[in-house]
Amino acid sequence: MLRRLRQVRRTVDRLDRDLVRRSARLPRTPADDWLRALTQLADHSKVWFAVGTGLAVRRGPTRRAALRGVAAIAGTSALTNLVTKRLLPRRRPAAGLVPRHRRLIDPPVSSSFPSGHAAAAAAFTTAVCMEAPVVGAVLAPLALAVAYSRVHTGVHWPSDVATGALVGTGVGLATRRWWPVRPVTPGIARPSENVAALERGEGLALLVNASSGNNDHAAAAELAQRWPEATFLSADGGDLVAQLREAVDAEPERVRALGVAGGDGTVGAAAAVAATRHLPLVVVPAGTLNHFARDVGVETADDAARALAAGSAVHVDLGTVRVDGGAPRWLVNTASLGGYPDLVRLREKWQHRWGKWPAAAAALVRVLARAQPIDVRIDGLDRRIWLLFVGNSGYQPKGFAPTWRPRLDDGVLDIRYVRADLRFSRIRFCVAALTGAMSNSRTYVQEERDRLLIEVRGDPVALARDGEVGVTGSVFEFSARDEALRVYRPADR
């Protein structure tokens, strides 16, 4: 075996030297100076941090790509510099193998194997491709140039570069374990057969919440141009459900569909009225996160307009929760008890700077460090928990930061909670979350069912529903309502 390994190493060494000599025989061109400058600019990943800063300026896929790329570089740097270079040391090529005008003034003296520059370039580009494929394709030539520059300037063997690129690519792909990539396709849902096609908004009652999200969303004036025959409603800061019910009930024959332009909280209010009045709902994403609209497949106002004009819609599930035996409160996304409302609040506060997954990790540590356990009875089973999450339909990923729904009509509630009745439960849960081992942790419980009864054994606790903290109570009865709502969605989505 050792003899075979030595033969392979000698073969690789011969191939390395042959490729370096071939590179050295290339004629002198202005590219020599450019490659030497590029390889120096890539020291300590400066070029990739600069690119990441530019990508992070705009919210959305490019910002997520930048954050994933930086995370991949951090993992790659630790693996190559702290582990591989120390375990597998190798001498760098002799300076005389390449022409003098190519050589670096201050060449590195660390182990040659593998190339950290090539690893960082591959890790960053791979990570960016996972979130923004077009941007990743644009960066690929730059990454290749950085990798080749290490051979061109004589500081690495070709096999160092190839191995570094493989390591970086692997680390970039491995980020999916801790930071899953949201699919570009919306959740699966059964199409609805009989939905009104309202191209000009005739029969549409549209609620516009001007306080949702930020100033760059579609204003009422723009929507009025799209749907000139619609009836526009404005949120006055009171009970949105009551306002919508009053508007719909005032002209029940005229209203054929209900629309909403706002965030998830506003969408939840409109969905409650649409479900009880048996009206289809059109959603114009105008909030900060727009979870429901993204899951449905309505990314822009244009998507909503196309679906409304074609009369294209799908059936989706809703959830309900009764608090202390009161009237059912509708749920379009999620509800939570315990420390989870604080976790959501901190994550949303920080994610604009750090990205959702780093912010979620930091928020988790902060909340668990300060949280007080809650004694509850879950469907007759006594538990002590730190926090509890209930999702309308099954969410992915199955870790501590559920983000999207593969199906919108599966008829289940996604139930997750963190146990506080085990020794060192907070530490064990944090370690499992940060290492991607949630499925093997006894502190983390995940189930899917169509009903859930939570009885709090102590002071009443607050319920967070669709991102907003509302009533407090001691008894919470959750139910899944199968295909309770019809939502407009373009047929091509």
C-alpha cells in the first residue's frame, strides 16, 4: 500500500513539474502583471470580501449569497490552514522554475499543500452559485484566474491548486447542512377550479396597509392603475379583521374577491375574513419578509395581477388557535409560545445585517441564555419547555429555523419544541443546532399532527401569531383546517 502511494506521489510530482515548465514557457504578456496583482489582492481573501460587500448591499438572494460565501471561506480557511497544511506539509516550487518578472516580492513560506487561495475562491463561488446562480457564473472566471495565478507566480504546484479547489467546493456545498437553500419553486397546492377572473379589479376589495414593510413596495396609486375598478380599503390601525368584515358585509353581492397589500400580519387578517366569507384572496407582497406570498408563489405585484386576470388560484391550508376557549384565531404561517417570540423578534432585527441563519443562531443563544422554562401539558403529556413552534403545514428544514413549506395543502401542523426537563438542555440544544445534529438530540422534539392542545401550568404566556405578539392565555387549542382558503397564483408557478 505504501509503495503504491509513493508511486502515485512520484507521478503527481512529475506531472506538477511538467505543467509548471509549460506555464513558464508562455510568452511574456500584460497578463503577467495582472495575474501577479490579482494573486496578491486575493491574500487573506480580500478580493472575496470586497465582492461580498458589494453583493450584500442589496437585500435578497445576493445578500444571502454574500453571507453564505463568507461563511464558506471561514470554514475553508480553518480546514486548510489549521488542519491540512499541518498534517500534509509540502515544499513550495523553487523560485527558479518561473521567470523573474512573474515572481512575488514577498512569497509565502507556509506549506504548499493545499492552495488556500484556490480553496477560498472555490468556496466563495460555490456558495454564491447556490443562492444566486447567475452571479456565481459571473464570478467563476475570476475564481479560476485566482487559482491559476498561484501556479503562474510560482508559489504553488498545480496539484495544490486542484486539491484546494476541491476542498473549497466541498465546504461550500457543505454549508447546506447548517444553512439550507430555499427552493425557487413555491409550495405544492391543489388548483382551484372556480375562481373569478378580475382583470380590471371589478368586484375586488383591496386592503392596502401603508405601514407594512418599507417605502419601496407598490403604493395604492400603482395598484389603482392596475385595477381601476377595485374598491380600495385603508388600514386605520385598529382591528383589521373587523374592518374587513364590515367592508365585505356592506356589499356582499359586489365583492367577489378580497385582496391585501401588506406584510404577513396583514395577510393573516385578510385570510381570516376570506376564509370565513368563502372569498378567494389575492396577495400583493408589500411587507418585510412576505413568507406567505413567497410560499404561495406570488413574488411581485405582477404575479398577483397575472393570476387575478387569469382567474388562476390554488387551495391552501390554514390553522386556527383558540385561546382560553375563545373564538378561533386564524393562522397563515406560524404561532409560538415561550422564548420563540423573542427569538423571531431578534432574528428579524439582526438578519438585515447578518443574514437569516447567522441571525437565527445568535438569537437562539441570546434567548436560551435568558429564557425561563414553562411547565405545560402537551396533549396530556407533562413537559417543561423553553419554547414551542407551531407551523401551518409542514416546514423545511427540520432544524431550529423553519423557513419554507414544500406543500400548502398537507393538512398538518408542524409542531416543534425544546425540552427544559433534561440536564444541560440549553447547551445540548445549541450544540445540536450549530452542528446540524438536531435529529439526534433528545432536547428537540418535532411532530406533525392535525390538532394540538397546550395547557400552561402557571402564569399565562403570550402567543405570537404570524410574526406579531398578541393575546396571552393558559389554554391553546390548535387545529389544521384543510384547504380552508383559495389564493390567486399564476398558473406557470
